[in-house]
Amino acid sequence: MKKIIIYSTCLLLLITSCKKGFLDLAPISDTNTVNFYRTAGDMLNAVNAAYASLQNSGQYNAALYAIGEVASDNTEILDAQSGIDISQIDAFTTITNNGILRTMWNAHYKGILACNAVIDRIPAVDMDETLKARYVSECLFLRSLMYFNMVRTFGDIPLITKEIVDVQEGYAFPRSPKETVYEQIIADLEQSAATLPNSYGSADVGRATAGAARGLLAKVYLTLQRWQEAAEQTKAVMNLGIYQLMPTYEGVFAIANKNNAESLFEVQYKKGGFGLGSPFNNAFAPRLSGQIVTTIGAGGGQNQPTADMANSYEEGDQRRAVSMADGYQQGNQFIAVRYIKKYLDPAPFSAGDADNNWPVLRYADILLMRAEALNELGYTPDGEAFELLNSIRKRAGLASLSSAALGNQESFRAALEHERRVELAFENHRWFDLVRTGRAVEVLRAKGIAIKDHQLLFPIPQEQIDINPDVLKQNPGY
């Protein structure tokens, strides 16, 4: 917990130019945090710092694809040079001092405490009350997203909802039951959904909206198997009339279409030497591929699609060629090594500095979540759940499915699990989908992956337990 406290008093604040827009951020390191939270401009910078925390290697830059994809049957680590920590996660040999989990824990609590600083300090600032309420709701959404990722990864976790400035106070926070964490997430998202705008002007595109809050709330309810609430929240998103499926799957991920009509929330990146570019163009390219795949800089060999993933696509599924490749051409030789294409930038600024955003919530996910909730509430032959599922398949160039082929609730479940896998491939959903449906152990063992029952949760970083062993206890089995 000591590092959490240190982070709360040493925020790396990011300053923005309103004329240039939300993404034009530049770090400052000499801000006096005691005197910082004084004006509306200060609060804007503090809110932007909370958003910027999503780009940390302990969040979307690296840790979350290690959990969401590499731990699943979607991707793997084939080259030990790609890193021992991620190789442990891939092989389910994770130890308690795993560096990815340590970084994930610290980065998420750093981001959470950045949100808490805004929420606690903004009441005293003289500024427009409507804007003040919006900033609070943006931070509630971001805090909810971070807690959601943490509670799904570690189970019971410390629940901190206020700014902490005293080291000793930090030692008082034990692991809260996951049920309590989920209660807080739901309450915060309900407030966010009621307060956030449906959309923004061009300078603020990418900020959390009411649709994003409702979409995340739907995913929380789905995780808790609260089917009726999940169905209601997905319907609320649909009723906004803002979102729609992009005409083509390729168009969803085109850099020119960032924050498109299908996007509820994306982690924002901006190439150009500002320290805000995305790393995935290089991280996911094959090692030893030089600049053939990346155009600039070497490949990292991270997050490589498995053979099972490659074979999971139906013939004619247009999503496969957009999402992954089976190899690359080196002169006259084809090098057969699978890699993710979905995040390639055809013109990155430099190595690790590309323009791709990371999709956190998409409208396609909303439709599939609603289809799942409706099916769990009661199977209806060729009902709305079928229509939703088939709308996704139609865009992918696939034939519709009917009750003639999916004649009961269980067969529809299986079809939906498959559709989520190929539609949302490499977007950090697969592991969490398998865990929440109770299918992870069965599916992974059937594919030769040596997972034990207790490994549905990852270990609490050992350094956190060593700092405060009387309060923090390890997950069973580690």
C-alpha cells in the first residue's frame, strides 16, 4: 500500500490546451499538489491526468491484454524473449512477484487515486456547477472502469473512495469483499449515467459519456448474472439513438475512424512525439520481423494469436483478415508466424508511437450482451436475441442463424460465446467472458492448457502483502 500512498501525493498531472483539444496533453513535473486544485483549469488538468492513467503499462498499454487475451485461448507467448512475466501468465505458472501484476496493481490504484483527488477537491473550487458535476462523473466512470478490471482480476481488493495524503492512513485499507466493490461500481456508474452528456464537441471527443457509463454498467450486470438489469442497460444504450454498427468491420479499426459511431469508449492515443502514442503497432508485430510489419521499429512478439484462434473463424468471415495474419512475406519467403493486425498503424511516428486507440466498449458488444441477457431470461426461437446475433454476423459476411440450427437455450449460448470470441477478438474480453460464464477451466483444459481451479483469480502482488501482512492476505492457492 505504500506505493499507493506515494502515488496519491505525487500525481503526474497532465496539462491541456483547450484550443488544441482533449488529446493534446503534455506532462508537467513541478506542480505543487497542495496549491494546485484552485481553478477550473486546474481541475481540467487533474481530470485529464485520470484519463492519461489508462495509458500506463499497468493498464491498457500492456497488463490488460496480458490478462484479457494471453491468459485465454485467444493468444499466447511463443518466444521466451517476449518476457518471463507474460510467459508465466500464458502458461499459468504465475508467481506472486510477477512484474505485470505488480505494475497493474500500482497503475490502477494510481489512476483511482487521481480520480479520488478530483472528486474530493472539486467541491471547494469556484467554477461552473454543471461542469463541476460533469468532471466528477467522468472520474466516477474512470474509477469504476479501473475497479472493474481489478476486481475481475484479483477478487477482493482494497476499496478506496477518497484521496489519501497520509501514509499511515493507507495501512487501514484491507481487501473489501468483491460484492462491496461491485456495489460501489454500480452506484458510481448510475450517477455517471445520469449526469454525463450523450456526446461532446470536437475538442472533447473521447471523454466518458452517458452511453459509455450505461454500457459499462451493462457489462457489470452481465458479470454478476443480473440478466434483467443487463438487458435494461443495453436497451437504454440502444434507445439513445447515437450508436450504430459501422458498415464494415475493417472500418471500425481504421485510424481515420477513431471514436466512430460504434464506439462507446476508447483509450485515446495520439502519435507525434508527445509521449501519447500507442505501443501496439510494435508490441504485437512478430519478433525478428524487422520493420516489415511495423514500418518503423522492431516487433515485440506479444499477444500472438493461437492456432485455435486462427481456426475458430468460419469460412468467409471477413473479420479474420482484419484481426490477424498467419505470417509475413520476407523477400521470396513467407514467414509463418501469427500476429494481430487490428492495431497496425500504416504510418507510425516512431517505434511505440502510433495512432491507434484501444476500444474498451463497442456497440457490437452492447448488442451481443443484450442477446445474452435475453437468452438467459428465456429462450425465444428466432426472437430478438437471434436478430441481434445475426446483425453482427451479417456485417461479417456470414449467414444468419435460426432456431432450426440453435434449437434451445444452451445451443444459443454456445453460438453467442463463439460470436463474442471472433467479433471482439484481441480487445481484452475473452478471459473475462470465460470466467464470468464459468467456462474458463473447462474450455482451457480441453485445449491442453494446464489451469487449476484457483487460477481464475491472479495473485495479489507479494510486495503489497509484505508491506502490510496483517491486513492484506493472499488469494488461496498461491
